Amino acid sequence: MSVVTVQLGQCGNQIGFEVFDALYSDSHCPQGLCSKRENEAYQASSKERFFSEEENGVPIARAVLVDMEPKVINQTLSKAAQSGQWKYAQHSCFCQKEGSGNNWAYGYSVHGPRHEESIMNLIQKEVEKCDSLSGFFIIMSMAGGTGSGLGAFVTQNLQDQYSNSLKMNQIIWPYGTGEVIVQNYNSVLTLSHLYRSSDALLVHENDAVHKICAKLMNIKQISFSDINQVLAHQLGSVFQPTYSVEGSCHYRRNPLGDLMENLVPHPEFKMLGIRNIPQMSENSLTYSTFTWAGLLKHLRQMLISNSKMEEGINWQIRPPLPGLPTLGKVSLNRELHFNTSIANLVILRGKDVHSADLGGFKDPALYTSWLEPIDAFNVWKTQRAFSKYEKSAALVSNSQFLLKPLDTIVGKAWNMFASKAYIHQYTKFGIEEEDFLDSFTLLEQIFHLKQLFKKRSQGSLGGAAVWRLPLAQGAILETQD
């Protein structure tokens, strides 16, 4: 089954290029560490998912490129064509000459309705090329104007027109220090709208990926290209083919459907994060060896301590033991640091993969009380190595990893909203104060639900977010009216 990728805005198009480049490079890597027959099956499965029929021997990405300015799309098309390995279809892109000025409202309320027919026609043509559609993978920023505003509009249209097909949005969480003054408004509006129309949100935090580039990849002058290549590596490690069942040599055919089934047991909990191990520079890899026991020990601790990379893991954090009192400093410390999961998927690739012991991820203490580990944990495997690593593991997790970032970004947006800062930039394009209140209310509910499953699994709620009390009062009053 095939996945149609929709690349939106500067961020979405630049990441999209790196993703397709990583997928192609991996599937044609000569060091797959498996038999020729198995490698050919792997290549065929990857091609079916992400590339359509070859034109003059060159695979064509199953993608639609959308931006309101031509520069980035032209660069993206050129880079793909110059690679000589794969390319985008000649008529797969839509661009204009006027951007969104980092204004979510302009992307959603102006560009969206104005160009809806043209964009959706391009997507329909790409869908018609698929023998069988797994769904849509939408790559976009959360904090800008085109990627976030137009991205939310397009996702909503996909839900309306392709209600039976899955939609997964890969969204980039902005730097905490700020890229644009209204990034918190844009993020709140993006998240709330995607929560209504997307089946899953795969989240990458810019700050976390930047640290991986600096500390693990040893990059001194970090560029957006460096960051996007790390993102592409992580996404490739999830979406490339794996065996359908233990001991089988047949690859899964429905990548989005299998991910949703394993990781989104409830529609209210749909934000997913990725962790990879190992990730390092070529020079460091030359002098490194790995065992499955060592990799999985580190990956498990990265999960429970909510660490995005293996360097700097807090090894003091442990899952709460059953029967201990829930009050006191020790319990509170655990409460503030332990990352409870709803569902986890570990994806193992490489040599001796069937010897890996995953018992540590089946510990009931890792999960909320309303799902048994047998339902909350899954593993996918393939002996075919990924990229340059003899052994590698990826963890896709539905957990509380975004509680603090969500609290921070919504808190900043609420403080700006309370003082009416920059609201006029949104109201003049049709986004009213009631729309902001609806978005705040929805995100408050998400925050509360994530806190609630922490409470159920660990016994206390912890500190309340400063933005929640006035927001909750406003929401209650509005409902009662």
C-alpha cells in the first residue's frame, strides 16, 4: 500500500526532500547485511510505499509540494532532479508569489479557500496513481503561516474528502527561544485544528533535534539541512519496511494503518514522539560496536526519563513500584520526572535482530493502568540493516513527553491573549477571539487528560499549569451560556 506525502511550506518541503532522499539512499544501500533476495524484497516494498513508476529509470516520489512562495519549491525540485536517483513529478507542485507572513489566519482563511480546488486536484491525481492507498503523510511546521495555517486547512479538507483514509501529520515544534513573535498563537491554533482532523501527530521538537546535531553528530555550525537530515533519518527508521510477523520474511503492507493500530488506542491520545539509537557521526561510528542488550537498555531509560538522546540520560529515574505510598518527596520526585506511556512501538533493524530481549519494555509500571502491556507494547523487526548502522532501534511512543512543552507554549499564548497582543492580525482575516478560546479549551482538555492518566498510573496530579485556571473558568461560563 502506498503513502501520499503532502509537503507544506518552507519547512515541510525542505524536510520532505530529505525524507525521500533518506528512503531512497537506504533502500539502495549496498550494506544491508542481508541476502540479495531479501534486499530486493525490501527495495520493492519501500518503492511501493513512497515512489511511483519510474520515468526513464528514475523513481518518482509520491508527493505533492505546496508553498505560497516559489523559491523553496524550485530549490527542492532542482535538488531532487540533480541527484539523478529520484525526482518529483513534473506537475506535482503548487506555489504562488505571496507568502503568509507568519500569520496562521492568512494561511488558513485566505490562502486555503482561495487555492483549495487547485491543491486538492493535485492530491487527487497523486492518489489515483496508487494501486492501494494507505493514507496521507503531511509534513508541516507548527509555528509559521503557510505550513501551519494552510497545513491545517489542507488536513481538514483531506478529512472531509478522504474520510476513510488515514492522516498522519508530522509537525515541527518551534524553538523555545522563539522564531517569530506570534509562534505561540500559531502553534495553539495548529494543534487544536489538527486534533480535530488528523488521526495522529508525529512531533519533533526543534530544540531536541538541535541538541542531537550538536552532541551526537558533532556538528559545529548547525544548519537547517543538518536538522532536517536527522529528522529524515528518524522518520526513515520508522517508515521503512519491517516483517509482518515474527519469523516471517514478508514485509508489512500498510505502514500508516499498522502504526495507528499499535500506537493510538484512543482518539484523544494521538501525539507521538520518536527516539533513535544509535545516532552518531561517520567518524564516531567507525570506532563503535553495539549489542542489542546495550542499545535496548539505553532506549528504555530514554523513554522513562523522557530523554530525546542517549547522551545525558538521567539513570536515577525509575518506574514507580507498586504498593508504595503516593505522597512525600520521593513520590513527588518520581511524579515530576517519570514519563508514563499509553503505547510503545520498538522497531529493530539489523544483525541478529531475533536475539534481542525486549522484556524491559513489557513492564506494566511503564504504562497507564487502563491498558495491559500485551496491548500497549509492540515490536517490529527486520534483519535488513538501516542506513549505515549494523544494529539500530527506533522507539515510537505515545506518552507524556509533550506535557511540559505543551504547558509552556499554551501558557505563553494565553498570556499574550489575555493582554490582547497581536489579536488584530488574526481578526482581520476572520479568526475571532472565540476561535482562540475554542483552541485554548481543547488544548486544556488534552493537557488534563494526559495529567489524568498520569494520576491513574502514579497516584497524584502534580503541579497545575498557570494558564489553566482562568481558561477553565472562561470555558465553563461559555458552555453555560
